[in-house]
Amino acid sequence: MIIFNEFKVKTPEREVILDITGEISNIIRESNIKEGVCRVFIPHTTAGITINENADPSVIKDISSYLNKLVPKGGGLGYSFKHGEGNSDAHIKCTLTGHSVDVLIHEKRMMLGTWQGIMFAEYDGPRNRRVMVQIQGE
């Protein structure tokens, strides 16, 4: 059986990483899939998704800070971006975090590690974004 769901995320600022684990968990629970795989896909070129620690908020701040040092807005190290919209840093950060994650489902629960959560990463907000969820299993 395959179940598809989608929800919206309204991001409050240009760059923010939001924990969406609860929303995904609710979709899995309502799907009645006991065993399977959940794929979460972000259909945007300046927003990404990752699995990382959701217990200590300083981890997310460290990730954001380091990504900004690695890929500063406007370029850096003598390089200036060519893309006319001025958001090339967001495109590159999105490439680094990726567009999808897969999570195993066992007994209607995501098999995340103790400290893991699913994080939506906005790099060019504030915007209204979509999160697509496909669950496959039985």
C-alpha cells in the first residue's frame, strides 16, 4: 500500500531550521501503515531537509552558522555569485542538505535514533513551503 500526504510550512525568516518530526509522526500514525518506509520530499530549490539532533537547539544553531560561513550570502573569498535573484547561497545550501530523507517504519513508529528529528531547512524565506510525504508498506 502507498499513502501520499502533503502539508505546508510557513517559514518566519530568511533562514531557519524547523523540527517537523511531529507532523510526520502524525501522518504515519493516521496512515495505519505498521511496517514500511516513509519518504519526506521538499519540492523547492532553496529549502532542504535533513535528519539531525532535535534535543539540543544549539546543534541547529551550529549547523546554520557553519553553513553561513561555508556559503555566505553574496559569495565570499573573492567570488561573487552570478545568479540574478541574489539567492545562490540558498541554492547551494539546499544542495548540501538535500531534498529528501527516508525513515523506516516499525510498529507504526519512525525508527529514528534517540536524539534524531526530521528538520525542514529554509534558506530563502520567509515563504510558504510544501512538504510531501509518501509512505509505503503494509
